[in-house]
Amino acid sequence: MRTALIILAAGKGTRMKSDLPKVLHRIAGGPMLWHAMRAGAALEPERTVVVAGHGFDAVAASARDYDPDVAVVEQAEQLGTGHAVSQALPALEGFEGDVVVLYGDTPFISETTLEAMRAARASHDVVVLGFEAADPARYGRLVVDGDDLVRIVEFKDATDEERAITLCNSGVISADAGLLTALLGKVSNDNASGEYYLTDVPGLARAEGHSATVVRCPEAETLGVNSRADLAFAEAAFQTAARAALLDQGVTLQAPDTVQLGWDTVVGRDAEIEPYVVFAPGVTIESGARIRAFSHLEGCHVSRGAVVGPYARLRPGAELAEDVHVGNFVEIKNAHLHEGVKANHLTYIGDADIGEKTNIGAGTITCNYDGVFKHRTVIGKNAFIGSDTMLVAPVTVGDGAMTGSGSTITADVPAGALALARGKQEVKPGFATKLMNMLRAKKAKQQQTQG
């Protein structure tokens, strides 16, 4: 079935108390809008339209960062959800198929639920997503007669009898594009808020002889984020579900509650994650890798058998091949470490390419930035970089070459060569004893003066 997606993302989010548009607040490192777009992508939509309002430019840029082909339209005045959807319809001109309406601040609708809505469309003209609320509070209520959805009633417009209903409206709706367009043209703002409600669509559909039904989902999927407290709750809910999914897929989490996952983290089976590891967005960990405690990873790829940490930092562009070891207080950025490379202590490797089985000594730094440009360091296979080596890029160290500890390397080192670049050492017998005696005497004199 052909599908188009409309995502409503125009709200300011006053209760967030933020200058940032509500849908750009992050869950697991990804804007809420991206979570909603990813959920809708499970339907493989032919077109996706995001309706933005407050902070239009920022929301549009974020939407296009996720999907360059997305259409973004502006709802200049927030006159209700029905009005918002109507702003998206011109971007769907000529489209024939189903339209699914999602919300940028409701990030957890599952693929299973959306597929159930698609299946229900085979036998009903309008499908609404509902949930049984533990506390219905001020949600809109779904009035049903068996499988038929009779109408949706907003809380402020509901009678006492209707407010007693616990089946509530998520706001998510699906209908044929042509039918939805026709029905939205008949929605009025004759209600307590003076707004055009998308929720009027099922009632209007039934009045014209069309059928409407409800697909139910767990309440947790319909969680909407309207405040910082909601955002914190959503973060916790995401992390709990993501950790459980990894455990179910065969990943070892030694202390699951201490591991923070990114919205798009991928971890292969038989990988092992020690406590207090943070995964920012863009991380892939292959099967059998081990991420040790207190490490931070972002925008990187770690291959099978590699060991990272403890206390390591992998920044965007870090590519670790099989059996690479990156140890404590090592930082890797925009660098490819080939199979078997070891960098075990106190090292910075940035903008570099390190060949197979090369050993990087403690305290090594690739000096990659001249204040304007980044430069690249290339080290060949089976090289040995001595401790406390400064590699001033651009520079190349050949296969099997060595650098002496404490060297500052400013010129290329040929394959098999040893490079030494140290100042000359001088030894002055007895001078240390004389110097210390002089300093102690000076300190004693100062203490007598102060006393």
C-alpha cells in the first residue's frame, strides 16, 4: 500500500521553558523529531512532510539532516492539529494512497503498531491509534461501538460520562489522502478552544457513511513530551528499552543501568560492555568487541575482537579494525587503526592512518592542527612509536620504522629507519645536592623571617 507521512512539529513547547523548539530536544542524543521520523520510516513512505512553526529554520534543517528528501512546510499560526495537517496537504498534491499523521513530540510509536494500523486500513476508511490510560487525565476520549469508532471527544468538550472512558486518543491517524483532504475541508473551529481539530475527522467520516476504527497500543508508545520532566522520563524509558533489547540480542552488559546508549547505537552479539560506558550517536560495535569501563564513544566503528578502554574516548571518524587495543586515557579522532594496532596508554591520535600491528607508545601525540588546517599522520605496518613521541603532521612513518622515546618527528621516516629527535643531555655531578641544599636554606630563612 502506498503511504505518505505527515509529522506535526510546529509547537513551541512553552512548558519546556526553552528557546529550542520542543521537537529538537534530544532523547539518547537524537532530536525527538528524528525518533518520530525513524518510526514513520518503517512504513517506507513515498513522501514525508514535516509541519514546522516555532523555530521553523532550525526544525527544517534538522529534518533535512535526517532525510534530505523530506518536505518541510510552515504553519505560521497554530490553529489546531486539523489546521496543521491541512498545511501539509499541498506538498502531497498528486499522491494517491494512505496518509499517516505522526507527532514530533511523540517519539516511541513502534513499527508493530504502525503495521497494525496499515492492516486495519484494509477494512476501515479511517484508523485512529488509541490506548488504555492508567490515568486518562485530560486526554481526548475515544467513543466506540464494538470495533467502530463513533467519535473522538476532547476532554474540555466531554461530558462527565465521556470523561469516564479510559480509551484515549494518541492523535495518530491514518486515512486515504483524498478522503482526508475532503474531510479536513469540513472541520470547523466551533469548540471550546476555537481550533480546528484533527479529531473531528472520524465523526465526519461516519456522518458520510465511511467507517472508522481504533487500533490499540501500549500506553508507553504514546508518551508525549511536553516538559523537562517528561523529557527525563522519556530518556529513562528509551534507555531501559534499548538496554533490554541489547541483552535480548546476546550482548553482555555487566551493569546495564550504568550504560548510556545513543538513539542509533548498534552492538553485535557477544560484545561485552563494562559499567559506565556512554554511547553518543553514530556508534557501531561489532560482535566480540569489548568496551571497558568509563569510556565515551561517538561517531565511531569498533570491529570484532577490539578492546577499548577503560577511560578511552573515541570521537567521530574513529575506525578500529579487528583486534585493535585502545587503552586508558587514549583519545582517537578521525583516524583509522588497522588490524592489531595497540595504543594502550595516554595517547592522542587524530587525523591519522595507522598500519597493521603498529605499537603506539604512551604519551604519543599526533600534532594535527596548525591553527587553521588539519593535517594527516600516516604510520605504516609493524612500526614502533616510542613513548612521548610528538608526530608533527603532515608526516609519514614507514613500515617497520621506529621513533625514539621523547622524539619530536617533523620529517618523514623511511621504512625500517630509526628516528631520534632529542635535545642533548648534560650531566653535572653533585649539582642536584648543592641546588637542594641551597633551596632548603632559603626556605628556612623565609620561615624564620615570617615567624
